[in-house]
Amino acid sequence: MAEFVTLAPEKLSALREMNPCLMSYNIEFAEVTGGTFWKAYTPEQIAGTEPFQVGKGENITDMYKDLMQVYAPINLYDEKLRKLAKELGTAWVRVSGTWATKTYYDFDGTCNGKVPEGYLNVLTKEQWIGVLDFVKSIGAKLMISVANCPGLHSADEPWHPAEAEKIFALSKEYGVPIDGAEFANEPNMMEETGFPHGYTAADYRRDQDLFFVWLRKNYPDCLCIGPSSVGDGLDFMGSEDSASGGGVEQLTKENVSTEELLKGTKEPLDVFSYHYYNGVSDRLASVMPSAHWAPEKANSEEYLYVPIHCAKVYAPIRDKYAADTEMWVTESGDAGGGGDTWASTYLDVLRTLNELAGFSTVSNGVIFHNTLAASDYGFLAREVFDPRPNYFAVLLWNRLMGTTCYDTKEPVREGAHVYAHSRKDGKPGFVYLVINNSLTETTEVELPKEAERYTLAGQDGNMRATIMTLNDNPLVLGEDNALPDLSPVVQPAGQVELAPGTCTFFVL
């Protein structure tokens, strides 16, 4: 049955003011130094005409040859990359990942390419200055995590700032200070994160306190963010008929909860952070089938509710250990493991926009999409930096949606995910986002007055199209990488029909 929605601005009630950097993104440490990352899907796998297959093995390590490939460092000086990143507006750039936990900072060039014992990779001064130049050029804020691996100390020895001081000092000296820092990426996975052998939750609590004490003494303007954990509440992740949980524990020898990481810590958090993915990607489906969603479910209510469910799971934990702070999702995407085969297509736009809008109804904060330009879930295609549908979707979000989030009084249901914010341009009025996630039925919207309309869809009605349309016009770059026309159409007051599988902004 078609859904009917009446937009009633007079009934809107303000919920909260959102962080203007709500839509932010990650640049993986592995991109900066170069290294292994998720192997790209083929065009046929992206289109859904060829299944993704991985060789058999006793464990995930045996299968890495089919899952990963080696990449050169990202070129952060690329003019196209910088232009497109800057168009997204002010954002936080998080340079982290598991790679960061195990990286040695060779800023004096003494390593000669050889990785010191106890580390897995090396960051050069030139590479880090590339990050700083990029952040400065696009007017972003910088967030990192620091080394905490066997090369720095053993589990029995307290963490010390020998490596951290290098990267914080260089950044400050260069004129691009680090604005926020987590101690580690996904610390709940312990040794799989890269921590010293035998590391425990108690060791983590000790060391996070040490890091934050050091940070507040030496770099007091830097936000202390944490714990950047993943896995709590993910019994909801994956197919709803699955009998098992989210699957993180299937990849790790030990997986502790967020509460175990925070209980008894002495240094308060300035920001509470966690990670969320809707599930695991096609690459990991054979290892964790219960945590993988079929593409046929990517528009479903169950699937689209996962990020909102996770926010509701973490909100009381935040209230208990970091009351009155913002809640940041420092890694987010459709699927852990580099994204699903449809992550680079229009099909994932429904999830992305619903995540931003739904999160806003639960808490204030920032969501770091993983990633800007790496793997299939990147806003931009790696190396060539062509924008994917999600790029244009969040570009419109940032240009249209203001920071005041409103309660629309509309229950979320198939065909009618209705959200409202203030106008980004500061003019009186409101911006509605209406997501018709039904792939078979239209949605009827009653407009009380004339509005500007922006309707997003997959090209030729294909949900797995790699090109998205705006009011039926394909969104592709023009000459000299010029952005396409993003103008709205004028929609008269009255009834409007929204086609199946579309996302529409109405500016009133």
C-alpha cells in the first residue's frame, strides 16, 4: 500500500542542536603510509551479476589473499581530491584505524625503510605533513589515535608518550595542531587491535588515563575522545532470522565490552565515541554469515534501523561514563570489511541519509563515514577520486540541512521515513527529508506550500546504479571536475508523488 504523508511545519518541535560537522569522514592510516586494505570488487560484483567468492581456509588469515591487496599511499595533494573534499564543507578528518596502533613515526628518517621491532609499519615526516597540508587546505579539524603496540611497551609496562609526542609536536610546530584524539582504534578487540601480548581491559584503562593526563597537560586544546569501541548491541546486526550475534567475537580471541574499557577510569572523556557498521561485507560473509545482510534487505526497516538501534544502545553507556558529552560515531558504513558490493551504488544512499537523519533524533554528535576515498564504501573512488552516489547525497545534506533537528511527529515506516531540520542557509523555514524505502509503492506527500524539491534516485530506476540522478539529471562531474548542476525544481503546493526507492529533500 502507498503511504501518505502531510508535511505540517506548524507541528514541528525542536529536539536539539546538532554539531555542524555531523557529516565527517575517515582517512585510514593505511592510506597515508601505504599498505594492505580491502581488495576492490569487480564491476560485475558491484552490479550484482557476479557473486563475490573467497577461497577456503581454516581462518580469515588464510583467506587474506582474496580479501586484501597492497595499495600505494594516497595522494593528498591531488587537486581533484582536495576540491571535492572542500566542497563537502567543514568536517572532522579522522586519521586512524588499526594500522595506527602499530605505526612507528620515523620523522628523523633513521629507519631507512626498515620497520622497528614490535611495529608493523612506518610513517614518514613527509607523509604526515601531507596529511597536515590536506587538513589545512580544506579547513578541516584533525583527529587521530596513537601507537600502543609491543614496540612501544609490554602489557606489564605502562604506556608512555615517546611516540605520541613526535606526532603532536610536529603537528603543532607545522601550524596544524591535532584537535581531537582517541587513545586507540577499537580497543575492545585487544591483541587483534595491535596491543601488546597479554593486554587486558585493566591495562587499557590504566593507559588511557595516562594518555589523557599527558594530553591535557601538554596539549590542553585537544579533545579527549573515547573509547572508540565496536560490538555492543550488535546482536541486532545481520539478518533478523539469525540466531547468533553481530559476529565481532568470531574474528577475535578476546572481545571486551565498552563498560569494561571505561569502568574505573579516572580521566573524564570530552567526547564519547563508538563504531558501528550495519553488518559485515560480502568479503567476510563466509566467515560471519549471521552478520551479513543480503542486498534484497538493504532497503528494509530492519536494516535501516541498525544505526539508530546502536545509538540507543550506546546513549545510556555515554550517560553513565561521560554524561553531557556529545556522542561520536568515529567509524561508520554499510559493512565492516571495506563495504558491500553495493556500497558504491545508489542503494546505499538510503542507509546513509537515514543514518544521518535518524542519529540526529537520538543524540548530538559527529558521524565519521569510512572512508573519504578508500575501498568500496568511500565517498570517492580510490586513486581516480570520482564521486560515488553517497558523495552527492551528503553534499546535498550539508548544503541543505541546518543544525536544528525537529520531531516531525511522523512514525517511521516503510515508504515514509520523514525527518526535518532547519535550513542551512539560515533563512526562515524548514527542510524535510522523505525517504521512500519501498521498492514497489509510491509515497504521496501533501505540501502545505510551494517548496524547492531535490529528488535522488538510481539512474534508470536501478537501485544498484553507480550513477545517481537529481530530479532525473545524472550527477557526474563536468569539465575540469566541475560539480554538476545541483539546482532544485520548484514544487507547487499540493500532492506530490514520490517514486519507489527515492530520497527527496523539500525546502520550505
